[in-house]
Amino acid sequence: SHLLQYDVLTELPNSTLLGDRLNQSLALSRRHDKQLAVMFLGLDRFKRINNALGHPTGDEMLKRVGQSLVACVRASDSVFRYGSDEFVVILADIHHPQQTKGIAEK
């Protein structure tokens, strides 16, 4: 079901779907002899934002972070909401480690 695999707030795939997509990405990477990268992103001091500005503001921030991550990666990449303030990005078909640095800096 959609609700079990996608985060209600951000509408991103969640940790349930992450395992499946990661296995698929690894299999494709091996089959086509390509590299992939996995980025784990956590929002530092996010709890302070929730405490100081309230949960609605924190929720809006999480939505915007998710949207920003999706906008920064290619269509072949995947963005997941992994935990309360954590996101995971699977970057497919990486030709050089500098690619990941460029995406991370965005």
C-alpha cells in the first residue's frame, strides 16, 4: 500500500521502500558495472526548531528540505525520508566521486 511505503508529510518514499530500492540499485549497478553512492543526511539541531517555532513550522521545513533534495538530484536518483529528521539519497550511475561532492554541496 502507498501509505506503508511513502512518508505522509513529505510524500517521499520512506525507510520501508528504501531497502527495496537500495537492493534494486545495487543489482543494477553490478549488472551494468556502474558505481552508485548513498548519502545519509540529518538536520542538525532540528529539535530546537520544533521546540522554538512549533511542529507546524518544523513540518514545513521537512517538506521543503525534501523538495529541495528532489530538485537537486537527477531523475535516475532517489530521495527517501529515513527518519524524523533524516533523509537518504541514492545516486545512480556515478562516474567520479566528485559528482557526489557537487550534489552534496547543493
